[in-house]
Amino acid sequence: MDDIRGKAQGTAPTPLSVLDLATVGAGQTSTDALHAAVRIARTADRRGFTRHWVAEHHSMPGVASSSPAVILAHLAAHTERVRLGSGGVMLPNHAPLVIAEQFGTLEALAPGRVDLGLGRAPGTDGATAAALRRTDRLHEGADDFPEQLAELIRFLDDDFPDGHPYRRIHAVPGPVQSTTAGGVQSPHRPQIWLLGSSGFSARLAGMMGLPFSFAHHFSARNTIPALDLYRESFRPSAVLDAPYAMIGVSAFAADDPKEARRQVLTGALNMVRLRRGAPGLVPTPEEAEAHSFSPVEQDFIEDWLSNVVHGTPDEVRAGLDDLQKRTGADELMLTANAHTQAARVRSYELIADAYEMPDLG
């Protein structure tokens, strides 16, 4: 079995990981956001978080993570221990061979610590998805996801059967290099995860015996049904002998609970604008506090923030522990949505301190 299961650090009841969107705040540039991504990854590496994943989003001014593989290659050069991965690559946007090549390259750069998290949503609006896929048949990619996934796995394992039209095609770096004269190939390959916010990927991950990550941070009402479906559908595989479920959680800690609320309100206002079809840079706390919310927007804000675990470090720890008990999640992946790099880094440090996670230097 692959070593997929994370190891909890300190007094955490379950492994903790980080999801980063390389968000761009008002008054900042993409360069600032990507420098922040490095600092956050190094914090995760130093404080014993299990994974650091980056998301794939397109045509969103407030998000700089449109190319996960490029960002991950850079992060690999700045980290030593933390697993690096995609949260996730939206497979219908890409040819499976391209993803196999990209993540084979990442595995060569950071052997034994690369995760390939895969989703079937476009990660953007319909027009942008059409531009990415060079087709207006947008449902075709999602409907073909199981076939695309099977093709990707065959490229990663280099095991198309005899007679298959792709039999003589090899994803490089990859297993073919271990069979060439003088070639030495790492025994590792990227660990595949399925991501989802509904039951489709939950069932597919279970049937394939793969680890599953659920987007609790924006689909909280579906979390327990999806995890139940994953566990009910699970079949042991060469990868896992039992289900392994991770959930994404919006979590933010500050020394003062009022400051924590002030910071997470910026992400909530950003979501209001996204729902209106007007995505932009992440607003400052001052802008969020001064914004005049309509009654409908205020209801949305309160509902949204009810699923963001925020407050003092002890309050966040209690909220995360309660969420883990309610869902039975095997791992929690935390995402901190705030305007500034310093606030996000400080939040991860405070959460690590609350769980007495070691500083590995």
C-alpha cells in the first residue's frame, strides 16, 4: 500500500494540511501573492503540516493559482518535508498525457512527496472553460471524467495494453525510464486523490479505492452525505485497504476574536461579489467593514461565516476538533482566506501552536 495516510503532529487528533489559492488582495500584485504562497508553504513545511496543496482557478482576478504544476515546481525548491499537491487539477480542462508529464516532472523534482488531486469541475465560468478546452460542449469533459481518469492512470503507470493506440506513448519522466539502458527510475509516482463537492467523485473514489477530499469549505451541507457515500462505496485497492477521507475547511485564528472576524469578512465579501458575477481582488478589512450589505447579502454572509472556523487559537482548535468528530474525517485541510500574507501566515502559526505542533526549524 502507498503511504497515503498522514501522521498527526503534536496534540492534533488527525493530520492537518494546508490549501492555498495564492489569493491577490487589493493593493497587491500576483508577484506578491506568489511570494506569499512560498512563505505559507515554508510555514507548513516547518510546522509539520502533512500537505500543502494549491488550487486551479481561471479568470479570477483575486486568485493567482491558474497553473498548479508551475507553482508546485517552485514550492518544491523551497520546501523539504511537506507533501505538495493540487487541490486540484481540473482534469477535463487538460489532456491526460499533459498532466502525467507535468506531475511526473514534479515527482522527479520532489521524489515521494507529490499528490495529484483531481476534480471534474471547470474551476471557472462556462466561457472560460470553453476557451480552455477549445470546445463549447462543456458537459462532455465532466461526463467523460472516469475515462479520462483511467487514461491518466495508465499514462502514469505506463501500462496501456498491447494493441492500444497509446501503447507506444510514454509519459516522461515516468516508468519507461527504468527499463531503458542505464535508466534509474524512482519507485514513486504521484499519489492520486479525487476531489469533489457532491456525490459523484465520492462514489467513484470509493469504487476505485482512492483517497477522497471533500470541499466542506464551500459545500458544507453535503459533507456528511458525501463521506457516507464514499465509505459505503469503498473497495480495497492496491492504494488503500480502508477509506481515507480528507475535508477542506476554512479556518482562521487571531489573538483577538474580533480581529479574526474582521479578517474572514474579507473572504465573505469576496464570495458575495463572485456570486454577483463580479469577482475581484480580495478586499481589505477596512473595505469589508465599510461595505453596505443588503439583507439578502447579510443572510448569505452569516451563513457563509457559520462554516468558517474562526476566533482565538483555542476557539479554532475546539471548532476543528468538533468538526472532525462530527464528520469522522481522517485529515483536515485548512484554508485561510484573508487579505494579507502576514495574517494568513500568523493564522497557521497560531493553529500549529494550539495543537502543540513542533517547530521543525
